[in-house]
Amino acid sequence: MSGMMNFWNGLNKLILESPLHGLFSKSTMLLTVTGRKSGKRITTPVNYIQEGSVLRVTSMADRTWWRNIEANPVVTLTLRGVQLSARGEVLHNNIEEFAAYLKGSPRLANFLHVGTNPDGTFKKDDLAALAKERVIVKFTLGKPI
């Protein structure tokens, strides 16, 4: 599985760095972090939801890439072909942030097993379960690089 994931990440990175980035850049961006152990710059594609100058990304809690952001929150994002500085914050067990994330892309609720109430709000128990198995990484955009 790791080999296939590396292949797709590499292909997505190649496309997002090219003039063809518009094929994916409405929902996928490149995230460049500094490795907490290696000190090296690491770039990976991630899916995002944008609300103004805030972008949210989610990851399984057992993955490790987001730990680099806890160690060094200053990152570079390549968003729709433009490199921007940003500050990341990793949020654990934050139901409100997951509700904001899903509000930005309601179609993901079904994929993430979050139901809706009759009034259209997300079910709190489902959000709580999601927040136990995943983290939200919230990025605040800075200036173009």
C-alpha cells in the first residue's frame, strides 16, 4: 500500500507543480513542512477545505506527517499554483473544527460516516467518534512567497 500511495503522491505532486494544476487544485494542495527529526523540507499533496484565509486538512491520528507541524508550525502551501506561507495548528478531539470542515464540503460527511440531523446539522456523536480517530490541521494563510 505504501508503494502505491507514494506513486499517487508523486503523480499528484508533479501535476500540482505544473501548468496543469487546475485539474486538482480546487481540492488538493502541496504542503511543505520541515521534518521534525531530519530537518529536511518535505512536500506532500493533501486535500483541503478553504474558508476565507483558513484551510483545514484532516488526517488519521495514527499517521505521522502532521506531527511535523506540531514541531514547526511554519509551512509553505502551494495553493492553486501560488506558493504561500502559512501557520499550521494541529487540533485533537475538536468537534467544532470537524463540523466546520464538513460544512465546507458536506459530501465528505457520508465518506467519514457522519450523519445529519433533520435540521441539517451534523450528528454530535458521529463528530465525536470522528474526532477520536482523526486530527484537523488548520492553516492560516500568510503572504505569497
